[in-house]
Amino acid sequence: MEFETVIGLEVHIELKTRTKMFCSCRNEFGAPPNSHICPVCLGLPGALPAPNGAAIEAAIRMALGLGCEISERTRFDRKNYFYPDLPKGYQISQLDEPIGLDGRVLLPGGGEVRISRVQLEEDAGKLQHEAGRAVVDFNRAGVPLLEIVSQPDLSSPQEARAYWEEIRRIALYLGVTDARMEEGSVRADANISLRPRGTNALNPRVEIKNMNSFRFLERALTYEADRQAEIYRTSGRVAQETRGWDDPRGVTVPQRSKEESQDYRYFPEPDLLPLALSRARVDALRDALPKLPADRRTALAAAGIAEEQVRLIAESRPRAEYFDAAVAAGAAPLEAAKWITGELARLENEGAFDVSAPKAEPAELAELLRQVDGGALTQASAKQVLAELVAEGGTVAATAERLGLVRLDDRDAVRAEVRAAIQENEKAAQDLRDGKEKAMSFLVGQVMRRTRGRVAPDLAKSLIEEEIGR
Amino acid sequence: METLRDAASRLRRAEATSGSLVEAAFSAIEAREADLHSFLTLLPDAREAAEELDRARPEGAGPLYGIPYAAKDNLMTEGVRTTAASRILAEYVPPYSATAIERLTAQGALLLGKTNLDEFAMGSSTEHSAFGPSRNPIDPTRVPGGSSGGSAVAVAAGFTHYALGSETGGSVRQPAAFCGCVGLKPSYGRVSRYGLIAFASSLDQIGTLTRDVRDAAVVLAAIAGRDAHDQTSVQDAVPDYLGAISLGAKGLRFGVPQEYIGEGVAPAIRDEVLRAADLLEAQGLTRRDVRLPHTPYALDAYYIIAPAEASSNLARFDGMRYGPRAEGDDLLESYKSSRGEGFGAEVKRRILLGTYVLSAGYYDTYYLRAQRLRALLRQEFSAAFADVDVLLTPTTPTTAFEIGARVDDPLAMYMADALTIPANLAGLCAISVPGRPSEGLPVGLQLMAAPMREDVLLRAAAALEEVVR
Amino acid sequence: MAEDRIVPKLAALARLRLEPGEADRLERDLSSILHHVERLQSLDMQGVDAALWTAGGEERLRPDEPGESLAVEDGLGCAAARDGRYLIVPGMREEA
């Protein structure tokens, strides 16, 4: 029997605020253990939560970015359970009236995923197991956490990964998170079940909890889909359970089932007032949203830019905005895309270029492309100018002048360089005369070296031919 | 007994010092505390603190400056043991103070000690204290009421001029009625709850125990007002309550709802309420008929909502970050033992009840219905307060009962709060004023007013206090 | 009947160890209290909004400005076990 995979994801994003969700302790990763603690986030007797306006605003913006309806009234609820990283014995979360409902996300490779809800809650502290005991750090306790719950619309581990990446991308576009995967500020739980292809059968779901890397997610879901398929093939039953991903072994393993079934005993958080959000307020936040990845991709593709380049440009908001600014300054879109995803991307990878604080201004990229197009700079020179702009800023004109990279068009001057190159490389010249074509590119290279790339290769080639008398 | 205002004027005229007030308090405590057990902790350095206040007394010091007071031991006091009368907090020393305590401290008030209560404020007699019951100063064979029993005793026995208590279902007014002092429960949100150990968050409110109504006005003014630490604290400016009282009560409209003087209310108490009503009318207040038909259900809703919230609020007492930790084999065993050994019977009863009404499948049947009833009560009160300014009722169905009489019968104990609970459910302000005693035992007359109308409440209460005397 | 008892399940959820006699007593108490509040079931409250508070505006939200935190000695000074700056809690048998 053929199976299809049904996956839903719950993505958790820590919001980047200055302070925690319900107290004025700093929301900061990496401080010494238990240095950002107070009566509220430690759950000391008598302490009360005071909600952070900036976190609520960030949550609304993210929900809007996911196309959600924003409730006019939003409310917090208590989710009750005991765990040492949960100081109050309950988590302040949202049940019936979350910030956002009914959104959707368009995936880069096509396809739409429905979002059922976006809710704001507080993170727990960090607990590490040791032999016979556990150690707890409450710095993270109370950090604002957004939970984004998808419908089970994802049909493969790859699609699940693409969806998660897109959520993270949108959050980064909105600036609501640092999204540092290695710090655990973005995590996901996945639900996965299989059903015979083409049916709507509801089979038991397995939940895989607390994954903090895209690769883990994809591997865990791939493993789990195979495992469930194997069980069905051998006419067994899949248990509805929670499993964890054991990456070193490459398997999912059942997680300890709590000795009682969970009953979170949700009820409205009596310490907090429901929040009324005016239409005008929400509209203003919606109007102020930046252009989001999906819109970027559509616009770039419409401009005729190649798919891979579209993907790279839309990957980050600063890069997309850099592209826009270069085009606005007169750069041809296709050329701008080529350079941004080529030479500039290479410089970014080397750490030489920071697209979010670019020294090489987009208008200068436009100028550079203009000069290449008009023949004032060779491709090779343009790369050198760009490397210099990236490091030092300034204008194309001044940089090309300073580096002596204005193209050498004077035939006599170029001929002098060609002669010198032939003189220094007699053997290569002889090889060329003997018909060994490989020697030509060597000699052109030598001319380029002598002129630091300021000569158009075609000119160098024709003058070499003249000089050796072919 | 001397009022807070009289003590303040003695201090102002330099006829007394903070030091002499502390000495007087300690000798009164010396004489009777062994019988009454109102305090769980007395501040060892109160004398030094008094001397310091005397030295630093500023020109135009406020009415609380240098005067000792007592606070219920469920209010956080930085550096001073705060137990909630529970074994689970027996040695707990908080690193911060409740907002109400901070405000008093800022005005030069002097904390003398922390008073006894029913464990976590759950009870109506102070018998549910892990550290032994308090006793009624009028008749030490009887309970002082609760849960703010220790605070009521401290004020009624002459230990301190005033004390802070807390209310969830009558825990200030009921002991005030049993001990013969004035107990004020402000409107929900009038006083910050920050630093008050939560029992039922949507009902809790810090209140005052004083020797007369004007003293209640003075203390309320000192602790009321918006606090950024408590989102449910309201932003309304704090009115001049003493100024309001000076307007007199003539022309105010009042009602005596039948539902509060029916079955279960001792005849002598009902008679005292009716006598008070006649006296108020004679003073120029207008009497109107009011009906509050959902009143009998208030107790039921309360015994769903309060335990539900309590079961969640008390989850933090788990032996991990504070409190004694029973070292079980593992985490789960440690939780169960720490909490099993740390909480007393009444607290466990309410935690289990609350856990039940919130659990899957029962939430709608119990919690949601109770909240709906609560909404109906609010509507009903709101309609009543369109016709009258205040409601006059008994504070309690009976006078103080004997120690041990109800401790094993939770339902009988809960009945002691039947008449005070509606005000908590509806967020009203309410006050208990001593009426004419019955068979030597104090009787409390209750007034209730609309939320945030403490000004009207106190005007009527001052008049009531005057006429029944 | 033992399976009708509600207290053991509730005590497990609430993490309360009860002595056998204690559990019996609580079973009786809960039963009588729940019986008492049954009266509420007879009321017709269809359509009554159970919302506790009316929704407020954003003026009661906290500005995102850092304040003072507690020193470890103050925040966790009453903890049963600490190791340096960490709180120590018992291990979990199933995960050990």
C-alpha cells in the first residue's frame, strides 16, 4: 500500500525584547546562570506578572506577517503542570483567545500551509540532567515565546523543513527575533502520521518534541515516516505517543510517558486583564509591516530573475532591500541580481561584506554595473573595485581612479605591455607560433597580470596575434 | 481604646514617641499574647527602628509616622520571615516587600510583627494555622474569626492601633465582626496585591483592621492606588476619604436586602441590623427596597472559584526554590512528599477540590458555571447600586463560635463567610462596623458599596458607627 | 467502590502525598462539598458571559525597560540545594 505523510508543526520563537514577558529582568542569552531573576520569574510567593507591551506588539506583528486575523480581544490562560524549570507550577499561555488565528504561509517551492493559531506565552528555565540530579538556570524563565501552530498541511519532511525555514525567515524580516538556532531561540515540535494515499484516514500521530535544527527535523521526520510505514506494512499498529530524536543514533525513541496522563487544567489567568486591541492599532501595525519573503519572491521572479537567485535574494530582508535600492539607483535587475548573489554573496560568505550595514552602498553597485556595461571597467577591475568598496566604502569613480583600474584602451600602451609579456615568455610565444593554442590564454593572463586586469581580453588577444605575426 | 488618629496627635504634640508606643505595645503583648497568640513573628529590632524614626521625624510627618502596626503573615516583608502560617514556608525569608508594606514603610509606619492566620488564608477561624490557633480577646474560648484572625486580635486586644489583613471571602470583615473592630475590604483593584501570597487571585484584596471607621480611611488612603506590579490594580486617583466622611451621610440611600437576614442568621443579629436601619433612617438616610435573589448561590460559586485558583496559585510551593524539600527517591517523590508534608488538611482539601473543578471534563460544569453565576451577581449588584448607595447587612450569620466547634466540618465553617463572599465575587468594597454586642459577644454590621466607591461606603460607615454606639 | 474514588487521581495531579486515613477523609469532604455546589446546576445561565474582567487597553502594559534583578543569594537564598549559581533539584528516575 502507498502511504502519504501528514505533518503539522508547532514552531516556538523566542521574541527579542529587552526584558522578559512578565517582569523587567533582562532577556539576554549567555549571562551567568541565574543572573536575570526576580520575584516574578522565580515564582516567589506574592509576585504578580506585568505584561511587556513590546512583546505583545512583536507578537501581533508576527501574527500579521503570517496573515492571521488579530483578535480584538486577547487573553492569557494558565497551563498547569509541575516541572522544576517552571517556577510557578503553571505556564502563562493562551488557549481560547490567542493573539492570532487562521493565517497562511506560502512556501518558496510553492504550496500553502495554513496556520491555525499564533499564541504568546512565557518560556521555561533551562534544566540540565546530571547523574542523580538536575541543575536549573532561570535566566530563560519568562522570556517571551511565540508558538505558531500549523494545520497538518505538510506532506513531506522536506516540506516541513521548508515551512519552518520560512517561519524563521518571516520572523527575521520582522525583526522580532534573533532566531539563533544554536541558542535554542527557535524550536519546533512535529506531529506526524501516515495514511493510505488518497484517503482521509485518521491514524495515530507521533509527536516529536523539541527539535532545534532544521537538519534534525528533516532526519527525524524521514526516520519516523519510514518507521511508521514499516509498522503498517507488517500490519502492526502505530502507538500515539511522544518520541524524541536521538541524533547520534539516527533514530526516534519513545519518551518517558508521565505516570498520569497530562491534564493541564487550563483556566483564564486571573492576574491579567484581557487585552482589547483596537482595529486602528492593528491596522497601523499591519500598514507598517515590511515587504515579506513571499512577496519578495513573487516580485523578483516577475522581473525574470533566475529561481536560485530569487531564493538567495529573498533569503534575507537586508539583501532584498539592497537589491531594491540598487535597482532604484538604476541598476538593471538581472545584473544586480547576478552581482548580489555572485560576487557580493561570495564577499558576504568570507565575512568581508555585511549586507545589513553595507559600506558598498547600493547606488555604487548600480554605478559599477553602469561602468562595466559602458566599458569603462572590465569585469576583473569591477570585482577589484567592489572588493575595495566593500572594505572601505567610497565611490566607484574615486576607487577605480585610486587603484588605477580605469580601463586601458590606448592600443600603443597595451601593445607595449604585450611586447613585454612576449619578451619575458619566449617559450610560450614560440609555442603559440607552433600552434599550441593553450599558450594564448597564458599570454593573455600575463598581460592581465602586468596591467592588473585593466585590458579588455579581446584587445590583448588581437594584439598578441599581431605581435607574433599570425 | 485609642485610635490611630489620637496616637498620631499625641506624637505630633510630643506627648508620646514612637519608642513609647512600641514599649506600650510590647507590654500589652507581654500581658496577653500567651493566651491569644496573635503574632507569629515579632520584630526583634522594633525598638531600634522606633528610636530611628523618632530621631528622623520630619516636619509635618504623616498620620502613620512612627506608629507601630501589625501585618498578616501572608504579606511579604523583606528580610522578615513570612510563613502564611504554613509549614511549607516556616523558615521563609522573602527578598522583597509587598507594595502595601512598602507604602506604609515609606510613610514612616513601623512594622511590629506578623500576625497569625489560617494557613494560606484558607479558613474562617484561624484554627487552620500550622502554628496553633489564635483566640478571641473578648472570650478566649472562642475563635477570633479568620483568616486574618491574628490581625483582628492585635487590634482588638490593644496591641497595635491598626493591622493589615487580607480578604478572599470575608477574611478581614468576619474576624473584625467576631472581635469587635472595624474591618474594611477595599474594592478589587483598589490596593495592589503585589507581595500578598495569592490564595484566589480574582478575589484577593488587602484590607485593614482598625478601631474606628476614620482610621480605616486613613490606612486605606496610605496603601491604595495604582501599582505597575499589579495589572489588576486600577488607575483611578485615590480620593480624600476623610474629607468624604466629613460630608456626612445625610441623603445617602441604603437598602437592607432580605436575602441577607433570612434563614441561618441569628435572630439577635438580624434584630441589630434592623435597629441600625431604623437609626440610619432617623439620621436622614433614605431606605429603599432591594432584591438580590442570586445571593444564596454565591457560596457555591465561591467554593468552586476560590479553590480552583488556589490549586494553581499553590503549585509554586513545591520545595524546589524555597521551602523544606523532602528528599524522595526522585523528583516526583520529592514533590509529593514536600507538598504532602508541607500543607495542612484544609489547604489540601481546597487544592484537591480546585484540581477537580478544573480538570478535563468538569471545567464547564463547575468553573464556567461558577463564573457565570459570578457575572449574574455582578449584574444584580450593579442594578441594586443604581437604586441605593450602600447595602446594610449582617457581617456574619452568628457571633464568634467556640474553638473546635466547626474545625472538622468544612461546610459549617464555610457558612461563616456566606454573607461576606458576595462582595468578593462582585469586586465591591465592604466594611464591617461593630454593632451592639449580643450576649457579650461582638456583632458586625456590614455595609457594601459599588466598586471604587469607598468614599460613599466610608461616609455611611462613619454614620452607622455613630448611631449604633 | 475503589474505582469511584476521585482523590487518588487528584492527589497525583496536584503532587500531594496523602496518608490512607487522610485520603478517606478528603474523599468524604470533597463528596459533600461537591454535592452542596450541585445547586448551581439547576440555574439557567444560558448566554451569560463568564468573562471575569472587561478587556483593558494597552495603557496597563509594562514598558520594555530593564529593571533590577535579584542576586542569586537573595533570589535562591531559601532553596534546599544549590551548586554555585545553579539550583539543584532531584533527578528524574525515568531519565537517569
